[in-house]
Amino acid sequence: MNIGGASGASGVSQRMIRHYEKIGLVPSAVRRDSGYRDYSDADVHRLRFIANAHDLGFPIEEIQKLLDLWSDRARASSEVKALAEARAADLGRKADALNAMREALMGLAKSCDGNNRPECPILTHLAS
């Protein structure tokens, strides 16, 4: 199938498919005589794998490791589990940081009267 078909079947944009090819996450597609890329079902399956890993917060480097493990039938599942647990811990730290930022913003918003006067503790805090 062409890149449009692969994009539709995998849920990965054409731009990202080209990017993944460029950085080596996806092998370069076979070219037809017309010069158009030609993708197989296996390519689409790989693209879905990448998209799913990306949706779970894995960065490109870890997606490459997961792809390597996926293709290695002699792998130990403990390696995959370790990557997942490390990613989950990192996401937990980021969630905690985002929650702290949200709480700080909510506190600042509560301290602001939100009226027609120019005094604003939010701006005062940001300028301090």
C-alpha cells in the first residue's frame, strides 16, 4: 500500500512515517517503479506498535529498545517489564510535578479578585 494507505491503517500521519523512516525506527519503504513508497502489512503493524508505545509516553530511544526486544524471540520479558516500570515511574514524577504546578496556579487564582482593578497577585508573584 502507499503511504496514505499505511497512514490510514496505522493511525500514524504520513509526516511521522517519513520521520520514523529517516531516524531508522521504520525501515525505508520499498519504492515502486513510479517512485512511490510501498508498505507491507508488517510495516503497518510496526507503525501501530510505535504509535502505541508513543501513546504510553515512551521516548524514541526506548521505542527503539522495545522494537528490538519485540523482534528478539529469545528476549527476557523482565527487560520489557523494567522499561515499562521505569517509564511508569517517570510519568508518576511528571504527574506529581504537574499537580504541584496546578495547585500553585489555583492558589494564585484564588488570591486574585478578578475584578476591574489593576492589582493582581498573580502578576506580582510572576514578577517576583
